[in-house]
Amino acid sequence: MSTRVVITGIGAVTPLGVGAETLHERAVAGLSGLNDENENGLGGKVGRCLDFDVKNPLSRREMRRMDRYTQLAVAAADEAITQAGWGGGLPCDARRITCYIGTAIGGLDTLETQHLVMHTEGAEEVSPLTVPMMMANAAPAHISMRHGLHGETTAIVTACSSGAQAIIAGVRSILLGEADAAVVGGAEAGTTRFTRAIFNAAGAISPDGNSTPFDEERNGFNLGEGAGILVLESAENARARGAEILGEIAGYGLSSDAHHITAPNPDGKYAAYALNRALETAGATPEQVSYVNAHGTGTELNDTTEVNVLRQALGDALEDIPVSSTKSAIGHLFGAAGAVETIATLQALRHGQAPPTLGLKNLDKRLGRVRISGEPQDLAPGTFNAADGTPKRLGLSNSLGFGGHNVTLAIRA
């Protein structure tokens, strides 16, 4: 990409704790944010943000006007914007700061709660705040209002790839010259009993909660909640104000399987196309990839297909590239997954260590030779040069969404 889009702030609220540094530290330490909640046949484990104190970033009035997923998004955005150094004022014309936040299901907790109120207490007791709390665009709207962002503000809804596509939307707004900065990411609070019930009915949830991505005994995913937010800026804007640059969105690729509403195309050729496009737009080769953060859900078909995709796109180089799945520690965050995992990728590159695929005991032999481990993996020194010639590491973050949405982000740090 001719214009460089850099990352100047990151924020995360996940089942591993509050903060982007906490996410990396606890993931590499092999800690799990999943807890047993096997009730009424709704599956074994759930990832909840138990360390998140909603009263810390929000007033009581604000809390009452936001669904849980918006609360998580606002908290993560506060962290990212503070790290970017915007506390003393915005870095450019507010009309040139865009905001794109991904979610798969939006304020489902509010909808579920108010639907119950209607049936148990009567229609007249339903909250008048239901619509503004449940709508998918509530999170970007609240973030923009809170920080005075007047550029395009939009919700991105593409199931499990929503957060990753929101990042790309922000990148594009900068590349097209429509913005100088963007606040992007994803948020989800899909851990309600109804959400668990519908995914359980679909056979997607691990019945015992012990599923591990890429393990030969994997049997589905665990649900989680959380948010990941990044502040993006043009390199020119960031340098002009002396901002610390954490990394760079070096490239991206997108495609559609156009195959099935939930299942990936087993041949993987269109997901491989998205990954190849990410490398192409980054100006990189497979041999320059230091780490892959896989979509890695822990379902039979996803994991087999994804390794096939990686092998198609990366060839023999795959055998030397550390690969892991963040979902093993925090669960599947749906619309937040791509954003949180992009942050996890960035942190792995910056710290030189990839988190483990937690709980992996027996790698599925059908996957062939691939560097997936239940232990942290050290990353080799980078060979992908920055604009100033400094060697940097290059990482890939994969997101494969229901509906056939394939997204790969290439991150340099």
C-alpha cells in the first residue's frame, strides 16, 4: 500500500482481563479466561470479562443506556484513545476521524431481557431505551459521541469477521484520503442464555467445554465476550505529532466463499485468495511471515479447512511459521474476534513471542506438518523492512465469518 496506515493505540477487554498488555501477558502465561457454566445442557465453558468494572469508565446514567456489548466497546476505545495520546485533544480535524466497529449480534442481551419483560410484566413495562441499546450501531455511535469524532461512523456486521472488516474499513478511509485517523475494532457480548442455546442447537458449542483448536479430539468452540479497539492514523499524521507507532496495517485481503451460510468451503481456495491478497498488498512473501494468528475455532471443519488454506497460500514456508489460536484461551468472541486477535497478533510481534494454543495435547495428524503448539513459541527476528529499513516482523490474522466472509490482515511491527 502506497500510503502507510499505522497503529498508535490499542485497547482490549477480554475474558483474560482488562487491557491490551494484560491480554498478551496472560495468554503467553498459559492462563484461561474460560469458566465452567454447564447448565441445562447449554455447553461447558464460557469466557466472561469478570475483571471488567463497568462503573470505572461509565457513569450510572451511561451504564443504564448501553447494552453490555457497547459498554465493552467504550471501555476498550477509552484505553486505545488514551494510549494514542488523544487525551489532550484530537490530532486532526474531527471531521476527518472515522469510526467503524464490528459486531455480529449487537445488543442481543437487551433484546432478550426486554422480550422477557414484555411476556412477564406486560408490554407497557418494556424500556423505551430498547432500540438505541440493541441496535448494532450503538457502539460506534457512543464512541463517536464520547470523543467528538465527526467522520463517518458505521457498524460493520459480517458475523465472525466483523471486527477484522471494521479495521479494513478504517484503513480504506485513510488510503482513500477521506480520513487522517480512524477508531476501529469490534465488540460482542454473546454469552446470554439464548445465544448459548442457539449455538448449542446448531451443534457448534463444545458440549464439555474442553475443546481445543487443532487437537484431534476437538468438538466445537466455547462462547466468549469482549472488545478490541485500535487507533489508526496515516503515518504522516502520526509522525507530525510525534506519536509512538506501535505497528502498521501493512496489507489486507478479502473474499467470499459463496458456498454455504455457515460452513467454510472445504477446498479453501477463496480464503487462500484473501490471504494471498494480504501478502500482495503488504509487498511480502510467505518466507517473511513471522506468525499466524489463526481463526482456529475448534470445530472439525474450520480447523481442517484453515490449515488447508494456510498451506495453499504459504506453501512450504508454513512448516517454519508459528501458528496459534487465541480462542483457546478466551473463547469465540464473534464480531469482536477479528479485532481482538489483530491486537493479539500485534502484541506477539512486538514482544517476540506467540501465545500457545491452550490445552493442545495431540495435534490432529491429518493437518500435516504445521507449527501449532500448546506452549508459547518464540518468534524469529523480523526480515520485513519498515520504511526506514529497520527489520520488522510480519504477522497474519485470519478471520472466517459465517456467510463465507474471509478476511486476512497483515500486521508489521
